[in-house]
Amino acid sequence: MEFLKAVTVQQALELILSTPPTPEMEMTGLDEASGRVVAEDILAAEAIPGFSRSLVDGYAVVAKDTQGARETSPAFLKLSGEVRIGDVARVHAAEGSCVLVSTGSMVPEGADGVVMQEYVRALEGEVEVTRPVYKGENIIYTGEDVGKGSVVIARGKRIGPFDLGVLAAIGAARIKVFSRPRVALLSSGDEIVPVEERPPFGKVRDINRHTVAALLRASGADVTFTGLVRDTIEDITEKLTASGEYDLILVSGGSSKGERDHVTDVIEKLGGEIMLHGINVKPGKPTIFGRIFGKPIFGLPGHPVSCAMVTVRFVLPLLRRLTGEALRPPMTSAGTLTTNIPSSYGFEEYVRVKISGEGGRYLVTPIFAKSSVISSLSEAEGYIVIPEGMEGLEKDELVEVHRFE
């Protein structure tokens, strides 16, 4: 394939997402389930709640007995008994009577409303109700939260902290989830040294290893750093061959067409296929995507911002498919530009931005920085996309900000 015969973003995504994922499945416990992707619809074997419960401390009543009640003309009701939390209600709420209940107590048969205790004056053997309640007020009924047999979490959803509460409520102690994709991450370049070392003059620390690995892990991957790769065909061949057991392979650096950028040559030498080499984006044009050992492989740009943005825009959509996660819209916010943004016609451009303001009235300020300035990503809350058919955006224009997740 001719180098940098660049494809559009849409063409690139179609190629990258063209292979149907076949993630494996496994069982996991509830405490380990957060962040995992559900492998089958989870059904409620029982209704939640399993009985009608009071939402407040007060008195269970027949609602029509309280109609017209007010401070100066209360409704008088006979006190028939009490239902404590955790006890079965063995008392009946008949017309003209009430039952003392607490928050979470079972609502006794016959009651269809609960008056908060703030609106009741307790007397000897009876109570005065000083405001009316409507039917169903302050009661959560059997199955109102979760109906028996209903789908509580659908296949393909990534489990969050609040989902754990639902799963705990229905007694789902073990859950079938998709296995985490295993990703091999390599850093290529003679100029790269580990972060623990003080780089000699002319060399730099390995930034991409850490930023890319964090992005992948946040999206559910099991990431293994398989080593620094020197700019020789022999070393790249050895490291890629050793990474062949993984589900996805990423090589940062070595995607340009410099004298010592051998990644494409080695992929083809090992029987792989280069499906694209170059995408019409800024930053990140010299991106490689192909297949090797039957697995997808990316060659990511070496500049830290380019590498990170290509990971966000192109690697993560594929990774989420490999995790079994269903497609979901990106997290975005709308805001007004504080200044003009020039861009290059013919490229989809990604501009890092800061967001300020409150109450939904956001101001969006671009961060103008070169593709090697990693601090621009640390400062940014997100980025905006300038389509390839535009030559920039103007001050005060309404834009959509893609939040960094």
C-alpha cells in the first residue's frame, strides 16, 4: 500500500471495525464486576421490592379517610397497631383506622397511603391527621422498582457502581461477563528510554506507554507492555512475534516513512496485511492499521498528542467492540468558542479545549499546541472536531466538545 495515500475518517473506521469481534465469556463475582461488560441479558428472578413498603416514618391509612384534613379541621383515625421494620404486617388498615409504620416497613393490607409523622398529632389510641394524602403517596409497591422477569441490565452494557446496587437487589451474586481483551503495547524508537531513567541528551522518556495503557485499561483492556523496540528490522520482528498471542497489538512510534521506520515492512514480512497507512486527520495522519497473526494491529504516531488522539478516536472504538460493549454515544457538552480556530482544509482536525462557565452556559477555549506538547492534554477537558471540509471555526460559534472519559 502506498504510504500516506490517506483515507477519510469514515473509511478508516469502516476498515477498523470491519471484523466482527468474538470475545470470550467468564463468570465474575459482584465485587469484581464493576467496569466489566455484561455477556447476556440479566433478568430479575423476583420483583423488587418483594412487598409494598413505606417510604417515610408515619401512619399507613386509607387515603380517602384523609380527604379535606387540615390543621384547623383534622381527620381523626383510630390507631390499630404498628408494623416494625423487618416484620410481617399482621394488622389490617381498615377505613377509619391507621397503622404506625417506619421507613422501610411493610405496608399493611388495606392501606393505600402513608401520612408523614410531621402531619399527625398522636393522641391516646387515636391520631389527628392535619393534611390529606393521595392514593399511593409515600408507598413503593411490589415490583415498582424491578418487575419479576424484566431485563435489569442488557447484554453489552458496561457495569457501573449503580448497576451493582440493582444486581445486589435481585441477588445476582455471580454474573456472566465478556473476558477482558488482552492488548500488547510496544514503544518503538532508539530515542526512547524508560521513565525511571534520566534520558541522555538527545533522548526522551517513554510517554506513550503510560498514557495509552491508561486509556486502554479505562475501557476494559488487560494491557501488557511487551517492551521497548529498537529501530531495527530484527528487533521489531522479534517483539512483534512475541506479541502474537494477544488480541490486539499496538506499536507507538515507527509509523512514519523515515529511514528507520520499519513497522510496515515487518508486518508484511511476518505475513500480515497493511489495511491503511495514513488517515486525513490532524494530529495523527501517519497511522497504520492492519492484521498480523490474525489479530488487529495499530502503528501509532510517536508524538504524544498524536498518539493519544488516535488512540481515543480509532483504537478505543475497536477495543470497546472487543470487550463486547454495545455502541454508545460519546460524552459531549455544548459551548461557545472564545476565539477563532484556523484549520487545514482536507483534514479532520482535533483541537484540545478548556471549558469554563456554569449552568449549562459553557465557554470553550482552544489550547493551541504542537503534537508533541503532552501538557496540552493534561490541561484539556476535551476536544472539538473540525470536519475536513471546513477551514476553521469562528469566535462565538456553538461547538460540541467531546469530553475525555
